[in-house]
Amino acid sequence: MARRKKIYEGKAKVLYEGPEPGTFVQYFKDDATAFNAEKKDVIEGKGVLNNRLSEFFMIGLENIGVPTHFLKRLNMREQLIRQVEIIPLEVIVRNYAAGTMSKRLGLEEGTRLPRPIVEFCYKDDSLGDPLVAEEHIIAFNWATQQDLDDMVALALRVNDFMSGLMYGVGIKLVDFKIEIGRLWDNDFQRLVVADEISPDSCRLWDIETGQKLDKDVFRRDLGSLADAYTEVARRLGVLPSNATHMPKPTLIN
Ligand code: 5GP
């Protein structure tokens, strides 16, 4: 990889300085982590799949008028994105109970919620990304009331888009997490979908069998994560063939 300035390295991605001001290159790693990085592994091909899937979802969102940070895919593992100021909140939308909501409220996983529920968690690994109320967000100045209203509207549009897309390929969108960034145009601010949208940050269940096709496969040791993500990509027509499972190059004597 060419030498260039690393801006930030997270658990699953690296951000590099982009070719033009106001841009970054987002590199998708094969690293998988769960439970605040207590469980770690390298899943060959995960970065390639998430790069393609995130591109696919972001382009789809742009096409229905939902702004995102995405500019273009550069290669198998990298995409060019707009530089945004990330709001330090994870925005979670839930259609069915699962994960921490099931634990917190004693709801059986898979229980249909009366309507989509939007939650906010404060992005801080050392605190385990705690759930916070709108009161905290405004009091601590992480976002304004107007930002919050816009974030909820954005998250619900992403939910409608992603739910419909997934339903069309026999997958139930149980819940997902997005991050939102501020994009400045002089003094004018726009909120855009940032980070990534991939099976790393969604719960995706097969409608017929209930089979999990998301990061819970890794979190709960349910089988091959690469196979699950490949299945999502295959159903969506994102990968023409089993492109991530290509054999390693061999030396020809
Ligand atoms: P839960 O709160 O049940 O653990 O997660 C709700 C949804 O948000 C799940 O789809 C989960 O994958 C996603 N999510 C929550 N926190 C994170 C996070 O820190 N990283 C990623 N990639 N996804 C998250």
C-alpha cells in the first residue's frame, strides 16, 4: 500500500488522508471484534465484503435522496469518502427485539416491536458505548435538539430503505447501528450518514429459517462469518461470484 498519512485506526477500518482536501480514504480491515474488543479474530475477506456492501447501501441511499459521506469505491478494500465531523453517538434503530434491548427489557429475541425504536449510545469504548437519553445529549452538547430531530428522521429513512431492500431478498432487518457526521458548507451544516453500513453493524435474519447472517455469527460462535456475509452479498447481487473466497496466489516455477 502506498505510504500516506494515517488519520485514524479503528477496530475494523483505517482512515487515511484523501487525495483532495475534505476527503479521506476509508480502508476496510479483515479484523473482527466483539464485546468491546474482548473477542478478536481475523476473518479473511470480511473487509472486501464490507467495502462492497457499504458502497452498495450508501449508493442506494444517495439514490433516494439520503445524504451520505460516500464518494466512490477505489479498490477491493478502499473507498473515497467526504471528511465529516462524526457526532459522538451511535444511532440504533430496532424493528424487532434482540441483543441489549432483549437483555435490558426481558423481551424474547425476535419479538416484533410496535414501531421502529431509535436509541442513542454515547461513543466511548472505555465506557462500553452506554445508552443515553436525549436529555444527556443536549445537556452535554453532543448535539442540538434540531440535530436530534434530523438524526431520527435520517435513521428512520435508512431503516425504511434497508428494511425494504432486505425484505426483497428474504432477509429481516432486525436492527442496525449508524453513525452520523456533520458536513460543513461555510456556515451551513448538513447531517449525513457516515462510517459504514454492513453486516458488522446490522442484525440480519433469514425470513424463512431465522438463520443469522450478521456479526452475531462471530459474537455467538455460530459458524463462518465470511460465508454469512457472502450470502448477504450474493442475495443482493453485489458479488457476481464467490469473489472473496479466491485461492491465494501460487508461485509458478
Ligand atoms: P445491541 O445494542 O443489541 O448490541 O446492538 C444493536 C445493533 O447495533 C446491532 O445490529 C449491532 O450490530 C449494532 N451495534 C451496536 N453497537 C455497535 C458497535 O459498537 N459496532 C458495530 N459495528 N455495531 C454495533
